[in-house]
Amino acid sequence: MGGYDESMSKEKIAITLEATTIAEVRAQVRSRRAASVSAYISGAVSAQLESDALAHLVEELRAEHGRPTKEARAWARAVLAP
């Protein structure tokens, strides 16, 4: 995951979240699974941006090459199987 980089230029924004979501994020911070609320949210946004970029790449590949064949999917499953 891209994560939160303290060296990056930052800009303060205001966001609105459900109270239960905020409570869960704060619990992550209290249990030291996140450095701060900002770090947790920044990490989540970075992960979503990576996911969006990969989804866009898949769309581009499908547009250029078409959907994978049944045989290609079977091969990929076999190669990637644990």
C-alpha cells in the first residue's frame, strides 16, 4: 500500500464521516494499528487510488486485447494457485 509519507506536501481538508466510522478509526489509533486518524485516512485513500488505477489498467487492456479466453483464465488460475 502506498501509505502515508510524512515528507509529502500536505493540505488540510474537512470531511464528513459516520460517527461509527470515526469511532472505529480512533480505536485503530488507540490500539496503535494506525499512527493517527490522518495517517489512517490517508492510507485508505492511497489504497483506493491504487485500486482505481489498477481497475483502469484492466479496462485499457480489455479494450486493447479483449477479455481473456476461458483457456487463458484456466492457465492463470493454475499458475497463481497456492
